[in-house]
Amino acid sequence: MTALTQLSQAIHDAPRWHQEDQFQNPQEIKIVPLAGEALGAAVFGLDAKKAQSGETILRLKQALAEHLILIFKQQSIDDFQYLAFASYFGSIFRPSSDTPVLATQSDTGTPPDVVPVSNAVGQGDYTGYGELAPHADHQWTPLPSFGSLLYAIELPKDGGQTSWYNTIKAYDALDDETKQHLDTLQLITYNPFVRFQSNKGAPKDGGYGTFPKYRFKDQPVIGHAYPHPLVRTHPESGRKALWLNTHNEVELVNYDDQAGSELIAKLRDHILKPEFHYEHHWEQGDIVFWDNQATLHSRRPFPADQRRLLKRISLAGGRPY
Ligand code: OGA
Ligand code: MN
């Protein structure tokens, strides 16, 4: 028989419902919304190594659609167990080789299914130690990821907190006239990894802000453009979310340059208001699972000489509408 891929092996080896000692009792699981925060719920009593019931997965999917991020505490899993757990919620995000993304490998043209996000040189230092500006993972691709998970393995003493922004609340807070106008617009988000490719990798100290934040029509187009709605409808809840990151190069389709860049700048300031924001202070063993369709996330910088290792899995999504 041929050797299995990591993902097939993970599903092959995963515990099943009939193995009593490896089956998660749904009654042990508590989902607790974060008090006073703009989004998020903590999940207690769930061991991601175990086989999960249909009831549990449905509860988690509903909680994710409602709270937009789920924080699983005190996990201890390997990459296979991590893949098996994440796969309950959908297919692994695998962009085609015409679309570079974080951790795209030069030999395969695609990223690994489990991406190390670290600052250890040569061991997954794709994002270095700098600040990461608010973004939704893979927004610039033809079929963006619906959600991602990060699992904290090694943490720095200082900094490195990750924040999430509730872009459903940001949309809801706009006045009706603005909402009606935004509902008609399409937005292109240009792929920063096309630029990074020609610059030989992303800057390790952040520096994402050095690229233009809005493309004027006299400026070159870098890479392929995939217009998506500026306001997207959440596939499960039907709620509308502003679908705009704060620092990458974007362009409103068929829109005046000056008016477009001013509108986008105003919306970006709006999204960053504290009432839409939650900052996560990581503990080793946390897995955070978030919805890329209705949130942005960012990271504070941390000292280059303190190790930080998280592992990310992104899940495939449908075409935004
Ligand atoms: C990511 C990401 C944030 C962090 O891996 O997609 O944005 O805190 N990471 O490292
Ligand atoms: Mn990210």
C-alpha cells in the first residue's frame, strides 16, 4: 500500500465513537461567553484528542457562528490529532499553486496543512516577531478560508497577544444610509504574498504598513484580483459583516479613487473602535478557533529573542456573498 498523507493518516488513526475511553462525554463540555467582551466564548472540559459526538460538533458550530471565536483551554495534542479535530468543521484550506499565501512552499507551491507560526529562524518564521495588522486569513484568494485555528505551544514572556475584531458589530453600528450604500459595493483585496514573493519573503519585523493601503487607478496591479462583496452575509447566521482588513491594499470596484480611499479609511477607523475588539492573552495549551468571515485579527509584537510557537490550521470556505 502507498504511504498515507499526513491528513489521511490523521483521520485513519483518529479515535472513534466506539472506543469508550477516547470518546468525549458531551455533558462535560461547557461553553461560556466571554463576559463583557465584543466576541468570543471559552470552551471548558473538551479534550481535542478524543472522538466527539454529533451533538458536540453542532453545539460548537452554533457557538462559533454566534460568538465568532472559540477558546479551547488546556489542550495537549500532536499535529495528527490537531488535524483530526479541525477536520470535524470542514476541509483543510488548500489554495491552488497560482495563489501564494502564508507558508507557501517553493517546491509544492502550496502551504502545509499545519503551518508553524513561530519566530525560530528556518522553523516556520513566516510572520517573524513583528506586529501583524488586523486581517482575515486568505481574504485575497478566490475562495477565502472560512475559519482558522491557532494552537499555542511556546509563548514569549512579553507581548505576542492576539486580538480579534467583531465586524458584524462594526457593520450593525453604521447608520442605515451608509449600510445601504455599502451593501452595493465590491472590494478587491490584493494579495500581499505576491509582493512578498518578489521581495523574497515577508519582513520579519512586521513592516506590512509599507505597502499602499488603497490602489489608485494610475498605480500598477500586483497579482490577480478577485472582487468580493464589501459586506458579506454570514452563511450560518445570515448576519452581515464588514469584510475589510485595515492595512492591506484594497480597491473598490468602479469607484472614484479619492472618494473610495476616503470611505475605506473611515471604515477602517470605525472597525478599530474598542467596542468591537477583544485581546487574547495566550496560555500554553490554548486553541483559538475563529471565523474569518466576520472577524479580523491582529498580533502585538514581541521580543525577537523570546521564542513563540503556535500552529495554525485554516479551513476552506465558499465564495463570499
Ligand atoms: C496567523 C496569524 C497571529 C499570531 O497565523 O494567521 O495571524 O498571533 N497569527 O501569531
Ligand atoms: Mn492571520
